[in-house]
Amino acid sequence: MGEEISTVFVKPNIVAFLNYLLYIIPPLGILMSILVILFEKQHRLALFHALQSVLLFFFTILISLLLAITIIGIFLIPLWLLVVFILWLIALIRAYQGEMWKIPYLGDIAENSIRAL
């Protein structure tokens, strides 16, 4: 049998990898994730990472905003962003390797959302 190809004509692990990589430019990351969520129904790996990357992006913004409104939080933002960067990097590598690695809490939400689709 040949290699699996996703609905968007790329191997599912590459689609999953791009879901994280394109968040370097947030509008591209969001667009990629939305396209995968809308059109990729065949491969759970690509869909899972699309959902998880969107959740990571919005969760990062939400927590950053909440930290920014407190005096102590302003000093915690760099630490928070370092943690997010490490999680993003691990997810990026694991997606490329074809693994459904779950970011704590967010991965469970993404997995449950796939079941609902």
C-alpha cells in the first residue's frame, strides 16, 4: 500500500505539523486550522492537531490577557510564554512524527471535539 494522503493532498503528519508551524504568523495558522477542521474528515491526526493548535493559540491569548491585568501577572508573562513555547515546540515535533501527543487539558478537549464531529 502507498503512503496515506489527507484530503488536502499532503501526508497527515505534514498537515498536523503545519498546523503548529504556521502559527508563527497567526492569521496563517488560524486559516490553516480552520481549513483542516472544515475539510479534513478522513485523518484524525490532522484534525486533532488542527483543533489542539487553535485551542493552544486562544488559551495563550486568554491567559496572557488575564496575567496582564495584575501587577504580579506582568512579571509572570515571560515565564508563561516560555512554557507555551516549549509546549508548542513539543507539539510541533510530535505532530511531524505522526503522534497524537496531547497538551495537558487542551488535548482532551480536542480529542472530545473530534468524537463530536
